[in-house]
Amino acid sequence: MLNVKELLEEIKASPYKEIVVRAPHTGVVEFAELAVGDAVVGRSGTYQEKPGTPLATLTREKNRKPINAPEKGEVQSIRTELEGQFVEAGEELLTIRHFLTRKEVIELILQQALHLFRAPERAKYYFIPEVDQKLKVSGKRSVKVHDGMDMLIVSRMKRETPLAYSGPDGIIYSVYFHRGENVDAGEPLLGICPEDQLSTIQDVVTRVQSEWEEE
Amino acid sequence: MTQRILIANRGEIAIRIMKACRKLGHEFVVLYTDADAESGHVDLARELGGPRSLYRIQSYLDANEVLSVADVAEATAVHPGYGFFAEDFRFARRVVRRDSPLTFIGPSWWVIRDLGDKINTKRIARSLGVPTIPGSDRPIYSEMEAEEIARNLFAFQRDQGLVNSCVLVKASAGGGGMGIEEVEDPDQFRSTYRRIRNYAKRNFNDEGVLIEQRIFDFNHLEVQVLSERGGERHVHFGTRNCSVQSTGMQKRIEVAPGFVPDELGYAFNAAKVLEDITNHSLTMAADVGYDSVGTWEWIVTPRGEPFLMEVNTRIQVENGVSAAIARIGGHDGTDLIAEQIRMAFGDGMGYAQDDITFDGVGIEYRIIAENPAQRFAPCSGTITRFSWTDQPWLTMHTQIPQDREYEIPMEYDPNLALAIIHGADLREAKERGTAFLDSLVLEGRAASGFNTNIDFLREKTASLLEF
């Protein structure tokens, strides 16, 4: 049985995550008026329609792209020496110290409780059209999976091959990959919850929700 | 005048373009992504290009990345290599029309627009009486229309007395054999059509598909064309045979010339077929005012009937095998990439068709970490050893560093190296090809076993150019 209390204590001992904000592409960077120690917030609103705190802008081919805080936190460092300079893609711009949210803690703990279907190799992953459609229409917990079921498309080196699910029967509880992003071999793709364990999983979620205090 | 050429491509072609730039006295600017940080093209740029010659970008497919670097690096021209930009007329148009215009090293954008699309090409070819494959001559976006074309093609093949009728479904915006599937059972057509449509949408951002008759047991031939800027002067650099392909119709061995009627017997007049496809290709080049390097791709049936498949309005991977047998004014060392760059800056060709002669047979091997036994599934992993014996008749193009281990990036084509062999005739070229493959060492480690296509290449060498 999962020791939620122990896991929570472990996370509480180090409840922060350092987020490195990098230039998503090339361009000339201009920082917003921020100082080390300033608080920033991530995307918010009912529909996530409000962007996070502006951190910088990146101008490329006459387009100004705002760079906003991806999560709530505190500015830890800013590379002010890059102000007004052309930067290459991936250049580190600033760092944010982020206090883990309830949702993130739940995901961390659920990774211990769910059956994780992992990436067999580094590649991009997509759901097959039938599953994708069902997930979009009815939500992820509506999709039942069983061993040998065609589930994903593996895309690497411009070749696409099908990938069948292997593991216990259950429902898709968590999806850990994003469309168009590479997943390393061994990283979790899906968290599957056997139907008879659904109530146990819900208990874990409720427990974390009541015990984790967000900053 | 010295130009500063931005190379908007990666891997071995970036290396060949850098070398061509050096030969012509031009400077270059090279791009790379995080996934490609260990590629040999990055090493060579550092070694030959000096500071300000290398920039990290987010994606090779992002035009804004390419052009923003071009400005910062003060480039005067863009060479798209053989990547997707090479056949994207909007990109070519943007390069020459922007506020800081650059030279696009390739055909003029309107030529790419007219020929870069398989469907337009088919229409132009049909208007000139050039034979093309039966099927749709525009991209199909409607499932009902697609099914009707497929039904008609199946019926047509049945009427022709073909026992195993088959229809090809192709992503209209694809190229290089990507996004093509066969359908033998009319009942399976719809699911294949949907799969290709979705693939095309994901990879090319265009759902259009082409539906064509599948021609069996054909040979895949090419005609290498070079035209001056201005579109008035056109020459050819002979033919190639690219019939050795993977199950996904990706080329694995290319041979120049396309057939060797002096050495092998054919059931048709092979010399005439080569002459016909060359003439048809040059006729089309003249008609559209072609103005760079380009390839006319043909399929030839076992009865010796040629059909034009498409025109690749770019330098191709296999250009080197044609260059290996071509002599200009009797001189060795033909470099079609250098010729393409010269033409782009408006230089005169300086020679005519009569000055181009051909000597012997060239074979190009595409060396890839893949498993031919499992439908050529590309292999992920790390290359631990890669070596071969140098020979005067061998040219290697590769981005794999020889001084360290190399992790194969998952993001790009799986080609690791190209080996070009030259022989006085087919027999000698095949002997040398086999000797080269025997000397080749390619080792690696991968989670599910490391595979290469070397045995496949060796096996196919035995019957090259037989039809």
C-alpha cells in the first residue's frame, strides 16, 4: 500500500523546483522591469486565458514574442547582460524558484500509485485517431485500455509505427506526453488505473488536496 | 564577388555545401539545433568558418529562425540543401522579396511553384505530351472523391487484365518517398486514405493526397538537369537508376548511368529509353524556363515504357553519383553543388552539352542504422565505431564524427553516410562496392539491438541494373 504520508513528507522537505526560462527561438531579447526576488505568476483564469507575468520579449523578423512566467514563483536570477542582444535558441534568460502546486504534488504521488506505461524509445508519441477522438470528446478517464490494444503512434526519424499498450487493464488516468515533443526512453507516457483501484486513487488525491498547502 | 551563404540544412549536405563554398571562395554560415550539437557539420563549421559562422536555432523548419540568423550573420544568400525549404516556393519567394533580400540558391520561386508540386508537374507534362502515371492530377481533399478515383483505378486495372490490382495513396505535399502506402483491397482504401491524410496533416500541414495506379516491378530512373539563371540554357548530367529502395520506397542505392546496355541485356531498347527520358526532361526544363539544378524522376515498366513521376526542384542526396561519372571538358572533379551555387549568382555555365562526357559507372550506397528485416525500422542508439579503408575510387560523405561516440538524433532522416564508388564499368564498380562494404565497420549500441543495412546493400549489389 502506498504510504502517502511518507511521500508527502519527502516532498515537503524540498518543495521547490527551479524553472529555467530559455529563449524559445533566436531573436533580440529585452527584459521586463523585474528584479531578483520579485514574485511572478503563471497562466491563470477560468480558461487559462490570462498570461503569466511578462518576463521578456524576443524580437525576430519584426515579430515581438512575449515570454511570460510559466508558473508561479520568485525570480532567482536574470541575465541582464543579454539586454538588447541577439540570442540563439535555448539561451538561458532567467530562473524562477517555483513552489510545487497541489496538482503537481498529486501527479508526483500518482506516478507511484498508477501503472506507468513507459516510452520504449526516444521518439514523439501520438494517440491513434480513434483514441485521440475519444479523449477529446469524453475526457481521458473515459478511455479503457487492455493489453495488446493499439494505442499510440511512435514517430521518429520521420517514420511512424504503431505501438500497442501492454500492462494491466484499466482506464487512462494521466497523460504525461505532449503532442510534438520528444519523450526519452523509459519516461512515462501514460498512467493507467485498474478500475478496481479507482477509489484508492481518489483517496490519495483527496488526501493530498487536504494536506498540501500552496504558497 | 565573395558571397556569404547561409546553409539552411544539416548533416552531410551542410558539409558538402561548406566545401563547395570554400572551393568557390565564398564564406558560409551554418545552423544547428540542440539535437544536432554533436553532428560533424557543426565541427566542420567551427574548424573552417571561424567565429560568427555557427548559430543554434530551435528548428531547421522555421523560416523565421533561418532568416533572423541570415540578417545577424550578414548573409547574402541562402542554400536550402535538400530539405523541405528547397521545394517551398513561398520560402524561396520570401528570401528574395524581403526588406533585406537574399539570393536563393535554387530555382526561381515561380519555377518551384510550377514544378515543385507533383500535380502541377503532371499537368505540365501532359500538356507537352510527356507520359505520366494514370491517376489524380490534383490533390484530393474529399474522401468521397478519393474513393471514386480509387474505384475507377481498380476498375481500369481489372479491365487491363491485371490480376493483382493496386492503388497508391500519396501525401501530395510529401517528397522523397515519405507518406506513401499501397492498397490492394478496395475495402481497405478508406482506412489507408485516412491514415495518409492524417500523416500528411501532421508532417506537411496539408491534408491533400494523390491517388495513382501502382505500377509493379518498375525501375526508378532519374535525369540530372542543370540550367543557367535566366532559364535559357539547359544541359543534362546523365541518368541514374534508384530502384534499390526500402519497403517504404526510400532510396538505398543509386547507380549512374540508369542502364548499361553495353554490359547487360534488356527486354527493351534501354539506350532509347535513356535517350527518351533525357529528351523529355530537357523539353520540360526549356518549357518552364528551369534555372538551377533539378531532377526529373521516372518510372520505367518491364516493357520499357517510361512515365514521369515528379520533378525535384533541388539538389538531391544522390547528385554525387552523377558527378562521379561526369567529365566537363574531359576533366574529373565535377561538383554539381558548386555548379548550382555558380548558376544562382548568375555565372555563365561556360560549357555546352557536347563538353559533358561520361566515364564508367558510379554506385552510391546510403548507409543507415536500420533493420531491413523489420520493414527498415530505423534504429535509435549510439554509434561506437565507424571506419572504412580509404581508396582512390571511394568518396565518403558523412556527419558522423570518427573521433568519438555519436548518438543518432531521433528528429531527422536516418541517413548516416553516403559512399560513392567509381568503376570503369559496372563489373568493376560492383567489385569495388563489395570490397568497400567488406571493409566498412559500423558498430553501435541500442536498447533493442543495433542494426545496419550493410548486408542488405551487399546483397543488392550483385544484381544492380539488371531488369
